[in-house]
Amino acid sequence: MTAKITYDEVEVGTELPAGSFPVTRATLVRYAGASGDFNPIHWNERFAREVGLPDVIAHGMFTMAEAIRVVTDWAGDPGAVVEYGVRFTKPVVVPDDETGALIEVSAKVGAKLDDRRVRVDLTAMSAGQKVLGMSRAVVQLA
Amino acid sequence: MALDQSFVGRTYPPTVPYEVGREKIREFAEAVGDDNPAYTDPAAATALGHPEVIAPPTFVFAITFAAAGQVVEDPQLGLDYSRVVHGDQRFAYSRPVRAGDRLRVTSTIEAIKSLAGNDILDIRGEVHDEAGEHVVTAWTKLVARAAEGA
């Protein structure tokens, strides 16, 4: 594994470049196919409302996949991610229009660990709500 | 109805191997809009020290969640899957998943809790390659919301 960021160049509080990830209904259909998760709450508005949701929502795992891109783009080598965990706090609601929803991800170094590893704390927001909680990755730096 | 606590610690048999294909990784990376060349270009993966293209960090969930189906659909456990939402997800990697891997998942019920009528189920999936080496562990927390009027 060859991260392009060295342990010595980061401090607690170092911010990673943030990312903005748009998600439309088409994105969700595509993700359903690629991931094998065909739960209709992610593509069928009628079904989503029947089970008490405001509208179609994004797969939690889609949001989790987008959030870690901020870390993998920063580290250079996605294999540098040695741990990654999230809590799904709020759904990302995806309306049936051209723009859909936006997932906005920011991240900073939360702790410097042993063995040239760091803990990165992530924040993922959509429509002003925090959609991931306790979102953390441990990254092996060079 | 609260789930049977005696299921805590139960381990299910390893799944039949899932063979990770280059094109499946490409399809997944495109679906999440991630153009990192380590996912699609063997030369780029090699330059980073990987023997093959690697998969994005959350790719393996499709495999571990399918394996967790043994638990979720265990009629003896009696989870109402129509009421299940995904609570937490965590991964710890020994190495990235890569094309050509033949992965087996061993699922264990780590915890069962009942909170305000909700059933909370923690499942651990240990993922090993064909050589028996550990690749990744996935922890999945599922919450079965209380039925109305229950």
C-alpha cells in the first residue's frame, strides 16, 4: 500500500478536500443493479410512501460509498483504508427530478494513531441534515 | 416480539465462494461515480503495490449482506425482515478485496437487543480468501422496527 500522504505531514485537525456527490433516481437504479440491493424503497415512490418514508431514499450503502471517496481520493491508494464505519442517522431523500439530492462530505484528521495510521472523522450532509453519524475511517499513511 | 437471546454467538456455515470479477468491480465503481484507476486499470493497481485491480472499500458489503441472509431468513430466529433498516456498518480490512478473489463469508450473531420494542441484531461477517487468509470483517447492525400496535 502506497498512500501519497505521509504521516508526518498531517496534524490533528488537518482538513481533507471536501466532496459533493449528486444522486438522482437514475443513480439509485444503477447502484441497485451494481450492488444487488433491489429494495423498492430505493426506486419505487409508491412503495416508499406506503412504508412511511417521505419519498424514495438513497441506499445507506451508497452514501457510505460516496463518503469514503473523500478519503480514498486524498490518500491516493484506496487500499490505505484499513477501517471504515458509519451510523445511518437520516435518509438521503431523492426527489423525482433532474437534480435529485446532493451528499456533501467533509473530513478531517481526528487522531494520529500508532504505526503511521490516522483516524479520519467524516461528516456527510444532505438537505441540511446529517445523514451519517460516527463516521470514521482509519487510514494507513506513508 | 423479542428475538431469542439464545441465538447470540451462533455461527452459520461458510458460504460457497464468491468470485470477484474485474468487470463487477468496474460496474460498482461506475455506479458510485468513482473513477479511481486502481479499480479498473491493472497497471495503476500494480503501481500502488496491488497484484490486481482492487475493489472500493464498501464493495464487499454485497457479499457479506447476502451471507447475512442466512441469519436474517433463519425461520427459527423469526426476524420480520419487512421492518428491518440498516443501523450501522463497519469494516476492518487485512487487505483490499481484489479481482480474482474467491471469498467465503462466515456469519456470526454477535448481539441481540430489544430497545423500545425494536429488535436490534448485530451480525459479524468474517471474509476469507481461498487460501484461508483473512481479508475483511464486516459488522452490520440491523434494526427491526416495532410493529404498529405491538
